[in-house]
Amino acid sequence: LTVGPLLVDAFGGGGLFGVDWMQGASSVLTAGFVMGIMLIPFVSSLSDDIINAVPQAMRDGSLGLGATHSETVKQVILPAA
């Protein structure tokens, strides 16, 4: 009810190739946009939990062998997650 009319105002103008693809406030574009925004907290929370599940010993081992923090993230934490 809120996002649909905003998207119609933004994209519902002349239409693409003479076809008005944003005919109403309840369109597939509105549903896709809202679902895309709603998934962001779920994915970020899940990613945070997975990264925190990597054992501290793996991080310390990488740093102890002389790797930098960015190398540890790229070569140890992300593959283990």
C-alpha cells in the first residue's frame, strides 16, 4: 500500500516499447522489491552467525603464521564459514 504507489509514480510513466509494464500498485515489481528488502536482515544475521562460528584457534593460527587480518579473512575465515 505504501511502496506500490511510489513505484508507480517513479516507473509507471510512458512504458517500455509502448507497453505500460507498471499498470497498478500491486505488480510483480512491487512484490519483488519489497521481498528483496525484507531478506536483507535475514541474510546478514545468518552470515554473522556463520562467521562467528569459525573457531578462534584457526584465526590465531593464521595470524601466528604471519598473515595479515585481511589475508586471514579471505583465506581462512570465509572458506571455513
